[in-house]
Amino acid sequence: MRIVRSVFLFYRKLIIPSLVLSILIGMMKVINSDIKSSIGFAYIFIPLLFHYYIYEKRNKNEYYFYYNVGLSKIALWVSTFVISLFIGLIIMMI
């Protein structure tokens, strides 16, 4: 339970900027289909970019906190992709 809470604490910084940018990209209809599919598809990849920017470039030392909780850098990258994929697919299906 502590690890799940830590993953969501980690992902919390990525949700709002990723969603806003995904909506903006979706409004431009990147994919030649409906807006929901464009937003969902963009949301699958945008959090990975924000993850790189926020945690690899700006706050490198924050990884130590998650490492002490028991989460490696690879586990955080995988969790970011899985959560983004899950949310992106939900957005596409709405």
C-alpha cells in the first residue's frame, strides 16, 4: 500500500500539465479521427515527456526519496507508462 501511494504521489506532478497539453494537442486533431481519440493518444505519450523534464532535468534528487521508499527509477518509468496508457485508453473509450 505504501508503494502504491508513493507511485501516485510521484504521478501527481504529471497529471495536470499532461492533461492540459493533451487537450490542446487533441484540439488540433493530430489523428484524423474524433477529438477523444486524439486526446487519449496524446495522453499516452505526453506524461513520459513531462516525466523526463520534471524528474530527469529539474528535480534529479527527488529520485532518492522514491528509492528510499523502495521504487527504482525503472519502476517509476514503467509505472508512468502503464498509468498513462490506462488513462489514455479510458479517454479514447469515453
